[in-house]
Amino acid sequence: MSEASEGRWCNPPDREVGAAPTTSPDLDWVDALLWVKQPGDSDGTCAGGPPAGQWWPEMALELVDGEDG
């Protein structure tokens, strides 16, 4: 079973905001660091989130704090 079919892509737990996006990451093998989407945007109504693309303040705080709830 794929991760997508198991729902792991939708508002997954235990995540944190990583390094800020940059085109100068000081890593020889990396051209850029980026965020695929804005931290705090919901992936959908799974895991108690609002509809996809809507701002989810609780998730945003969790991503910054690195703590659930």
C-alpha cells in the first residue's frame, strides 16, 4: 500500500518547519532549499484539518514548536 493511499501525505504528524528557503544553502550537492507549500496550509480535512489550502493556525504552531497539539 502506498503512503498516499494510507493518508500519510495529508496533515502528517510529527513534522517541523525546516531551514528557510534559500538558493545559497552552502552545500556542494544542493542547489536550493525550498518549502513546497506555505507551512500551516491544510492538506485537507484528514487529521482534523480544515479544507485543503485553508490556513490552520494550530498546525502552524505545531510546525514551529515541534509539538503535537
